[in-house]
Amino acid sequence: MSSSIPDLNDIQEKCQLPVPTSTPAAPIRADDAQSPWCIPSRYQLVLFLFMGFFVMFSIRVNLSVAIVAMVNTTVITSNASINITDACPRPNINDTGTVPHAGKFDWDGKTQGLILSSFFYGVILTQIPGGWLSKRFGAKHPFGLAVLLSGLLALFQPLAASWHYGALLTLRALQGVVQGVSMPAAHQLMGLWAPPNERSRMVMITFTGIQIGTVVALILSGVLIQNLGWESGFYFFGGLAFIWYAGWLYFAYDSPSVHPRITPTEKQFILDSIGHAQPLMTTAVPQTPWRQILTSLPVWAICVGNFGHNWGFYTLLTNIPSYLGKVLHYNIQSNGIISAMPYLAMAVVMQLAGWMGDVLRQKKIISVTWIRRGFHFVGQVLPAGCLVGLGFIGCDHNAAVAFLILALATNGISNVGFTVNHVDLSPKYAGILMGWSQTWGSIPGIVAPYLVGLLTDPENMISQWRIVFAIAAAVYFVTCTFYALTASGERQQWEPQPNADNSNTSKP
């Protein structure tokens, strides 16, 4: 390493701060660090988790934009009987890059829906195994390999698509298999690294990587496709995974107890705050309390909340580019930019909501249970209303974009509900709980894109998309009502109890 770069061991030593004895935990302040390098180890981990989700979702979302350019829509739409009164007028045919697009593949809407949903056939298989592996052996390597292998598979997808759509479908499913362990692994790490009073914001920062990765992929994919061809996005985003993995190996560790560069002050703060033994691997491995988990109403509340959130989220994630391109007739580059705007708004709202959730908890204004219930309910009812409105605005481009932005931005509020809730119930088994709830949360990823293809192919009429949005709104409302009535923010009886309640331990 160059002599101009500070030694990280020296930096960590210099960053040790005295621990106040009476002041409750507070947000990170500028004076917590003596140099730009002096970032607490728990937030170094959060930063790399953020970037890991950034890479995985940019790989995942790239296909949603690329498929618009890959498919020969001139062939498909020419065979459709279109009701002019139920379709938006096309822009000037001389407007460069507008659809219909003479792509390489003659895939109808059902085939496109299968390709987009195939990822989730793989995801659903590895949620629970991912949680178990992360708890038993540590979450560092399951998460790291999920990103790395996902990038490797992305590099081969253009070749697979050119061979047969079944080959592309298979690679997407394998990509889902490797990415399926990522969320359980991330939650297992949060259970061991996130002090209770920083939990909401740490989880929100981590999972904002999903939205930022989506934003960058939607914008950059359109630019890459427009200038270098539809294959370029697969190579670019796949290559990012290899760069990220090198940093992950150096900075990430399974728990504070095994981190070689964490300051003693921060290590003790985390262990005292969370209050259960580390590291994970011991000679005697306690059995997972599956019966208690599977019969726990608060756990089922998370599963139902996860299912409802993901139905709306995946409906939009996989189909916003198609809606903008096939219904509103945006060109491929404008499509990517406009598709990204809702996710950028969602990323901002998630940070604000995470901060508000932690403030409410620190000041004990309302209980953790009502923080989770309230944020989730609001973050599902508001998007439901936006989707209903979206179905009735017709061809008003500005109103459509506004409703899409509001739908996904307000959806971000719900992450302070069900997403963080796994760690509330059981820090030790948070990875397994996330694996179980994500198994249910992956079902919408399989069903929703295929259902959209069935409902809208081949005409892509406004009335058809109105049904799509109405179904998503109904699922939002029913599931968030169940969650609001049954969710809990309390540590469950089957979770090993900490030595003491140190949730207000002072922050280093």
C-alpha cells in the first residue's frame, strides 16, 4: 500500500472516543471522527451492505430496461387489434428513439413476463437456507458471494438471450438463487451490529442501496443501450460486482467480536447495547425454535406485510419501463430517466422515515410496536391511493409521472415497519426470520410480472393497466390492515434474553 494512504489500524486507534456515562445514545455527529477515514466500523459495514444491494439491484433492474430494446415491438403490435380510444397517441414518428422498436427478439408479453419473473423462481428457493447458513457460519461470505456470483451470471446473459429465451430464463433463475441469500444475510449482520437506538437508520441506509441501484440502473441502462447496444448494461453492471467484492473481503466481518480493527470502545458499546453473546459459531449450536417461529402471529404479520409491499413494489419495478414505453410511448433514454425518478424519491423518504422512527423510539413518544404498525400502514395506504389514481389519469404524462413518484416515495415509509421488524422480534434469529418472510415476499415477484403480461398483452390498453394498478392497490390495503392489527415490536419469548436491557447505552 502506498505510504500516502493512512494505516487503518492507526486511524482506528486515533478514533477512540471517551464513553459518556449518562447521556443517551444520539445520532452520529461530525466530531465522532477525527478524519474522513475515521468511520465507525458498524457504519463501514453498512456502507458496503448499501453498495452490495446497489450492485445486485442494478444487475436485476437492467433487464427491465434492456428488454424494451431487445423486443421487436413492431412485429408484436402489428398483430394486435387496438382500440384507438383506449390508447395514448404516439409521438411524432421522426422523434428519434421512440417506440415501436425493431429489437432482435420476437417475444410476446407472456414470454417477457416469464423472463422478468424467472429471477424470483430462484430467490424463493434460498431464503430460508440463506438465513440458516448466515446464522450458523456467519453472514459475511453468503452476502459477498451473492453479489459476486450475480455479477458473473450477468456477463453471460446476452449470449444466453441470443441462444434461446429459455437459456436467459435459466440464468435469471440462477441469479435469483444466489441473490436469495442476501437479505437474510444482511439482517443477520444487523442483528449483531445494529444497536437498538440506531437500528432503523442503519437498516434504512443499507436497503436504500436497492433504490439507488435501481435509479442508477434505470438511467444508465437507457444511456448505455442508446449508445452501445442492449448488451452493454449486462457487462457494465456485472463488472461492478467484482470491484465491490474486493472491498467487502477487507472491510466486512461477521460480528464486532471478530473484527480485527474495531476500536475497543465501539466494540463494547455494540455488545452492551445488543446484549447477547458473540461470535456465532460455538461448539454447541442451539436448535432454531421453528415451532415457535411458525406459530408466532407477529412473524406472520411480517410475512403478510412483506407479501403486500412486494406485490406493489415488484409490479412497478419490473413494469414501469414497459408502461412508460408501451402505453405513454417514451423513448428508451427518457424512459430510463423517468423510471428512475420514483426510486430516487423513495431513497430520500426512506432516510427521513428511518430517522423519524429512531427519534420516536429514543424519546419513547410511542412504543416500538406502534412505530412499526403506523409506519407500515401509512407506507402502504398512500401508495394504494396513488395507484388507483394512476389508473384513471389516462394519457396525461405529467400526472402519470407524478403518481408514480408519489406511489414509490410513500412506499418507502413502510420499510420502517416490516423490514426493521425482524430484528425487533429476534436479533439472534433475524436472518432466519427474514428468510422466512422473504419466501412469502418472493411470491409476488413470480406472479405479478406474469399477471401483468397476461392482462396487458398484446394491446397495452389504458383500461388493462387500470386493472393491474387496482389489483396492486387492493393487495396493499388488505395486507397492511392485517399487519396493523397483529404486528409487534417486542422481543419474543423464544429469543434468548440479553444479559441486561442496555438499549440506552451511550454511543461512542
